Amino acid sequence: MIIQPKIKGFVLSEAHPLGCAASVMTQIEYVKSKGKIEGSKRVLVIGASTGFGLSSRITSAFGCGAATIGVIYDRPPSPNQTAWPGWYNTAAFEEAAHKAGLYAKTINDDAFQIRTKKDTIALIKADLGQVDLVIYSVAAPRRLHPYSGQLFRSVLKPIGEPYTNKTFDPRSNEIVDITIPPAIEGDIDNTVTVMGGEDWKFWVNALKEAGALSPNCITMAYSYIGSELTFPLYRDGTIGKAKDHLEATAKELTKALEDLNGKAYVSVNKALVTQSGAAIPVFSLYVSILYKIMKEKGTHEGCIEQVQRLYAQRLFAGKEIPVDTEGRIRIDDWELEEDIQTEVTKRWEAINTHNLKNLADMDGFQSDFMKMFGFGFDSVNYNLDSNPMLMIPSLIGSHLEHMVKTTTKLKLLTYELAEQYALITLQNGKANVFSHELISDINEALDMVEKEKKTVIFTGHDGMFSGGFDLSVMMKSEKDARALVKKGTELCYRLLSFPYPVIMACSGHAIAQGAFMLLSADYRIGAKGHFRIGLNEVLIGLTMHYGGIALGRFKLTPRYLDRSMNNAELYTPDSAVEAGFLDETTPPNMLLPTAIKMARMMAKFNMKAHHETKLRLRKELLDALVQAIEKDS
């Protein structure tokens, strides 16, 4: 396919595999040109696919000669859609590392989740024994908390009062004024939970408890302070509170690592073009002015230049690591030089739409933005066909592959048996409606699962898990509707009491009985997208059946119960996590791999203990369903 940039707001929906490879190779050659660094030899980079995380992995490998493990969370490719740039960056890095004789493996999963930490630790213990350096470079707009299951979202807002200043509007290519409202209740805590130091702390504690950290180990996270011009929005705003928490966490971790003689640092870096930074009001204009001035002075650095200098002149310079009065490593020193900031302030006050090109490097900002997605490299011919199906070498043969032993096609579904799980794909027309025939097929497939003693995954087709009960039956007569509802509730009962783990891979819309299927599983994963999940019975004139009410009472988040049943409120996949229909969401291309990974983890259960615990835990619900089935009959 010919891959061209498609811009949606501040994000490109496509990435170019050859352009991403060109970017990675440029960074590798820069590090190699600066000479060897006597640094750590076993390195874990959490958030390793773009920006400072990618540059840290490249510098560790090609500067220090280190074996590296990278944790990423990127969409893989499909024949008709490119991967995210981090996927292609990682593929190019691994290929180059392996050619150079360097160990490099990658885990592609949500860094916030416990399973990802367990998988990473298992890989470290198996291949490296321990790691000497842990880089934490995770920047995410939201976080599904691994213990509470609550979804937190970060916001970039001032605190106390609105903030008004100049910004660059990419839609009109003009300098305009913008006013950003102040944070409201909960914004600060939510942002700290997402972008503060808690997950970094969880990682380091897990690694230490597992014996995966070496004596004299170092762990480091990245932060930003910036110019006083951006303080009201950034350092003094909600993000600044998260950075304060990150820095406080570094001090806690240093204490926790005392018995290993380990240290935790925060490195404060220079302002750069990033995927998230491009959407920050005010910030893009500031960076463009800064770029212009520092390029004129000859002190401009990108990610790789900064990280190479950080390693060579701070971390591994053969002397005590220099820090400021707060214990932070400063690699933003060139940005904050007095003459630089004086000139930034002068230009900021004078800049407008007419003199933008003279006073700022907006072209350079936009070029760097495009290059993050693999576009704008002279060495790449973007008019030629490119194969988007580029794989990460260490992930080939991993949980990404669905290896089928046998396939059985029933009338309205497909049953596939793999080594550690069974996959049931619903195939009853466009809406995957629950009819008597489909429910009979599901029960037949579940009989096969029980015989094989496997974890079972349910999924639908792209964009649709299930639209609910077959309305042609539901509207036929009350007797027909009651019979179908009874069958549906009996299916939910069977799933809730099933002797083996049940996973729902919700591939799109899940309405009515489709949503009740989600409430009947042991783990629910939803594809991100413009999908709706919920119970629409009241909306279409159906009184909620007793079985549905029982399921909702026991499985939905309490404050969402009335909203879901009485108000027939439908949710986006992310909101469905909060409501209790889902446990997590993932990009559509990662839905099946994530479900398979969970199935393989659950396959390790003692199934007798799993089943008995399930029955004890759900006894009240199962009893309530028995009574409900009688009332609904």
C-alpha cells in the first residue's frame, strides 16, 4: 500500500515503517559517532517506543553496549492499517540491535497493569537475571488503576484561575489568544494518579521484591520544568502537581533501594516536540520560538542528543552524578540559559501571525512532528508501495499469534481450539443477535470447551459484539419473548458458574443481551472506538426482566445501576469500564492478542480451586438468577 500522512487534529492516523526505521537509524548513528559510554549493561526501559524512552534504549544499546528489554504499548499493523509509530520504531531498533550482536526483547502491553510487570520480571529473570538501570518514560492521558479498576484521566489546566495567553492555531496557521479554564474538583488528583510517581514506584518495588534489581542499580524518570512563560499552565498547573509527586517518589525510591546501594533520579529535560506536546495550547508556540533561538546559537538538541549527553556527562561520567538542590539531574540547562530565556521573552511579547516565520521555527516544529510518524525523510520515497506488516522480531511467535489446532463451524458461530484456550466467534448476521439458534450453538460450543477443559474467549466481528436479543422474536408475542429471555438468562447462569475461565473480547457494540454476556464473564476486554455498550430495554419499550436486574445489581458499579437500567444509558468502551461492563479497553488490533494473553495466564490456574471459588463468590447472584428465571418464565 502507498502510505501517506492522514492528519486528524493533532494526531497522524498513519505511520510509515521505512520512515520510522530511518529515524531510528539516524539516532543510532548519532550515538555511535559520539563514542563508547561506560554505562549499565542490562537495561529495562518502560515506555521504550518513542521520544526519550526510545532514545534511552538506543543510547543504552549503542552507546553502552547494553542488553535491553523495552516495554511498549503500541498498535500492531494489519493489512489495511499501519501500526503506530512506536511499533515500527521498536521493530527497526530490534533489527539493528540484533545485527550488532546485542540482546533486545520487547513486551507490548499496558505498563500500568500487574500482568505486564509480572511478564517483564519473568523475562528479566529468565534472560538477564537482573537489571542495572531502569528508565521510566511513560506518558499517557489515562490510566486504568491495576487495583481499584477505576479509570483516571489527566488534564492540563491551570490551578485557581483561568489562564489566557497566545497560542498557535494549526487549523488557521495564525497566532490567537486562548483562555483555559482552571482545574475543577478531582482534576489534580486524577492527573497525579495518571502522571505522578505511583506506577514508577509499583514497578521498582515489584522488581526489587522479585530480586530483579542488581546492587548499585539506578532508576530514572523524566520530567520537565520549562520557562516561566509556561509556568501557569504547566509547572504551576495540574501537570506540575504530578511532576512534584514524581520527584517526591524519587526520594522515596532512593530510601527503598538503600540496601542495594541503589539510587532513584528524576532527569529534567528540555522542551521538545512530542505527540502529546503538539496538542498543548501555548506550548507549541513556546517550543517553536525556543527552537529558532537555540538553532541560531548552535545549542539545539533533539531527544537523542539530550539523552546521549545525559548518559555521557551525567549518569556515567565516572564521578558523582550532579544534581540540583532538589536532587534532580538537569539536562535542561541549555534551554534555561539566561540569554536564551531573555530572547524567548522578547520574541514572545512581539510575535504575531505576520512575523511568525521570522521569530519562530514553526516549520521545524511541524517537520519534527511529521518525522515522529516516519514522514519527511529524504531517504524514503513515499510514492512507492510499502508493506505495513512489519513485525517486531522478539514478538514473533509470542502471544500475538492465534495458533489454532482445530476449527469447528456451527451454524451461527465458529469454534476454534488452541493449545491453552478455545475461541468462540459469534456470526449471526450484521448485529450478531441472540436467537434460540445462536444460544443453542453457544451451548454446544461450551460443551466442547468443557470436554477440552480450556479457558474460553468469546468475540464478535469487527465493530459488533452483539446487538442483543432477536427483536423479531421479542416483538412476536409475550410468550415468545419470555422463552428467549429465559434462554438468555440460563446462558448467563452457565457462564457465571462455568468450571473454566470465561473471557469476553468485546469487538464493538454490545447492547442488551450482548451487555449481559459481558456481565457474565470472568474478564472483559473492549475494543476502543465509537461503540456503545449498555442496556437499551427501556428505550425500546421493554420492561427489564428479573434476570437482567439481578445481573446488574451484582455486577454493575452501584452508582451506574439506575443510569444503566432505568435510564437506558449507553456508554463508550472507556466509560463502560467505569460502569462495570468492562475491565479494560485496548486498540481494536490488540483486542484478540490481549484476550489470548489473559487466557494463557488463566490457563495456569488450579481449575478446581478456580471453579469452587467462583461458585462461593457468586452464590447470592446464582441463587438470585434461579429465582429470576422462574419469575421471567
